[in-house]
Amino acid sequence: MKIGAQMYTVRAFCQTPEETVASLKKLSDIGYRCVQYSGCGPMDPKQLRQACDLLEMEIAVTHSPYDRIIGDTEQLIEEHRILGCGYIGLGSMPPFARKDPAGLDAFLQAIREPAKKIRKAGLWFGYHNHAFEFAKLNGRRIFDLLLEQTDPDWFGVILDTYWVQQGGADLYQWIEKLRGRLYCVHLKDQAVEAGNAKPVMAAIGDGNMNFPAITAAFEKAGTQYAFVEQDECGGEDPFACLARSYAYLKKLGY
């Protein structure tokens, strides 16, 4: 399993092509050799690929806009081919899909053919979860409904460890349940803020989640890429957080 950096973590430093190239260099200096391209400003795919090739870095997955996935599928596929990127990710389902069963059905109808088209082109589609997928619609968990109406061959899951924890679910149960869909995942630790017991995101190893066991479970499930992500860094330099996470995971043998 390869360890990568989710660039959403450093999105504030990647709003121009020049900033993105500089940020990629910093991630390379830390030791990361693959990234998820997400949250960054516009950049020509050829320029981005050239920058990564010079740094000997791989773009393994993106988060792409929902409207582009369903309405501009062929062009999106072509851009990912230019990037050498095999996985097109969706960061979240649109708000209308979370409200009721009819909305969820409409989302699944809309995403089905584009996801199959992506797979037919030799790439993969992946859905990234938050905590709301563990809520229920008419007594059924949204995540279960997603799985029942999709197929592992064309609907992968970018499982996020922090959001599973926030959803009150058993992470290990879900890793096992999603076996065959977990091509790539997000590693995100959870700590508790002093004074008010509020859960906060933390660098890997700084929080309370058992990452030796978590990474072993992902390995067993066939995960190929695990991306370190920290949406919020509590005012700390996000590159420093990613460096600390990398050092911790390196001690685990990655």
C-alpha cells in the first residue's frame, strides 16, 4: 500500500499553478511520492503532469466536480489520462441526494452511467464519504442503500477514517464490508480538544485512532493507496502536519 498526501490539506497554498508546483515540491521533500489532486486552483493537466514527472510523483486520484462527472465525462476521462491518473473521485453527493429516498435515487440514477463509462475507459470511479452517510432515510442507512444499488466493478469507495468515526460506526466492520471497493482511502486521525472534549482532526499518530491496526486492515482489504488528509490543522502549518503524519507512518513501515 502506497502512502500519499491529499492536497486538499494544503489547498490554501495551491490556488495558482506556481503555488501548486511549489507545494508539490514541498510534499516531495517530505517524502511523499503520490498525491490526490483536490481543492487546488485551475491548472492545465499537461503542466501538472510535467511538474509531477519532474518530481517523480504520481497523481493517483482526484476529487472532481459532480457536474463534470455526469455532464463532461469524456473530457474528464481524457484529462485523467493526461495526468496518468487512474481514479476519478467524487468528494460528496450533492445536497439534494441526502434529504430523502427520492433524492438519493436521483443521484444514483445520474451517477450510474458516467461511473460505468469511466470504468469502461479503464479508470475507476470512487465515492468519498463523510459522516452523513451513516444517517438513515426511512429507517435505512444511506451507506447501505448506496452499496445495495451499485456494483464494486464501477463504484469504488474512498473511505475516510475520521468521518467513519464521526458517524459512530465501526471502522473495521466497514473496511471489511467494503472489501473490493477500497482502491484508495483517506487516513485522518481524531483527537479531543482540551477543555471542551470537542473532536478535532489531527496528524496521524497525534490522535486516538489505532493506525497500526487500521493500516493493517486496509492492507488486508486490498487497498493500494492511502492518502493522508487533514482538512483543518488548528492554525498549524499544514505541511508540518503532513510531515509528522509521514514520519509516523514511515515508522510503521510505509
